[in-house]
Amino acid sequence: MKIQQETRQVFISKNHHYQWIDVVYPDRKLLEKLADDFNLHETSVEDCLDPEHLPKIEFIDDIIFIIARAYDDLATPQSDTVQELTRILAIFIGNDFLLTIHRVDQEFLLRIINEWKNKKESLEEEDFDRTNKENLTIDILNHVVLSYEKAIKNADLQVDKFEIRIFSTQSDPTLIQELYFFKRKITVIRKMLRLTQDIVRILRAKLDHTNPAFQDLKETIDEFLFITDELMEDSNNLINIHISLASHKTNEVVKVLTLFSVFFLPITFIVGVYGMNFKFMPELEHPWGYPLTWLTMIMVVLTIYIWFKRKGWM
């Protein structure tokens, strides 16, 4: 599928004198033009081109530069790396503009773009601040965080399925590998949320720490981090339980084999002795030698059986 390069003007604020411009799938030439138009630093432009860049926030002159990573709607169940699970979203905040740059459109971003396209500004006191750059930035970051919600809920449901598979009677050789990749996925999500939490904390201190929208965003991140911490603990417990059950099953097999060997070892010794066929072995010529040998072996087996029963090993 070919991705179309697009530059769109999403929102213009007459009250706060800025515009939101969204850029999809930019190439180097377009980014260089944007850098000239908006006076962006060249290192920031380079970071926009790096698909593996981790979330961060920088203050360059009078421009705030943010890199966020949102969960990819198209991520496969087998995905377990930062680049496979998330998509980069670069945000530049200047005096008279807010610029967002990303490679592909995501559902959450299209949703927020449509919301802000339809926003109406008001000069009334209670509505005046709703459309400023600060609240727009918080709204974008909030949608970035909420993009992880579906993945976290699915992971929570997957834990229950793993538990059922672990305690089923049938062996599942692929389970330990799936648990490992599940843990890697949760690790990536938790890491992205923690880095986003740092961005929000720094941005809140820089802008307006009294804005209640910051507190709502912080609480959302804290809630998701709490769930991912629990999922990490669950995944570690499931891996440990799986290994313990595998060891237990192995011990049971070894126990059965040991029991068989204990029963057969003494009678094998007796058979081996009389199988040497030396000329002067009186038992070989005795008319009761064969049944007495059988009787001895049966008595040995019965003695071992009674002993094991009393010890509780059988």
C-alpha cells in the first residue's frame, strides 16, 4: 500500500494566534523545508526521520520539541520490539504554531484531528483556554497514552488464557516461547509509558502545573503503569510456574523409571549370575534350581514392594 505524503492545516486559533499543521509521511526534502519555514533545529529534523527514536522532550530556543510513541494499530500478535509495536509522533510547539509529524495515520490521530477541525472558539471566560496550545498538546499526548489501552486490556485477557494452558494436562512446547514474547511486549509498553510520564512531568513544570488536564493525563498514565506492572509480575509468575511444572513432570517420569530400575536391578543381578554357565555351579544341576531361582526373584520383588509401600514412595 502506497502512503500519500500530505500536509494539512488542522486548526487555526484566532484567540491564541497559532495554527496546528499535521504532516504525514514526510521525506527529507519536505522536512528541510519545514525546518526553514518554522526555524527548526537540524538535529530535531534528523530525529523525526529515525523510526527507532525513543520518547523525549527538548527545549531549543523558544521551541518545545517532543517525540512520543503511540501503539501501532497494525501491530501483529508476534510483534515485540519498539519499532514493531509503536509509531513515532514528533511534536514541535512554537510561538505561533504547533506542528505534528508522523509516517502513517493512526486511528487515534485521525480521531483527534477530526475533533479539533470541528472545534469552535469562544471568547467567553470559561471556554477561552480550551483551545490554547497547551491544552492541544495535552490532548495529543492523552490520545497517545490511550492508544495503549486496547493492547493492555488484551494482554490482561491473555494472562487468563496462559494460566489455562499452563495447568492443562496436555504439554504445550510453544507456551514458554509465547510467554517470553508476551513479557517482551509488556516491557516495551511499560517503557514507553514511563518515558511519556517523564515528558508530561517536565512539560507540566515548564508550562502550567495548575492545569487540571495535566493531572488527568498523569492519572491515566499512572493507571496504565500500575496495570503493566501487574502484567509484568503475572508474566514472571507464569514463566516460573511453567518451569516448575515442567520440572515436576520430569521428576515424575524419573521417579517411575527409578522404580522400575529398583525392581529389576536385583533380579537382573540374579539372572546374570546364573547366566554365566560355569561348570561347577551346583544349582544348575539341582532339580529344584530353576523354580527356587524364580521364587527368590519373586520374594526380592515383593520385599522391595512392601518396603516402598511402607516408606510411602508408591
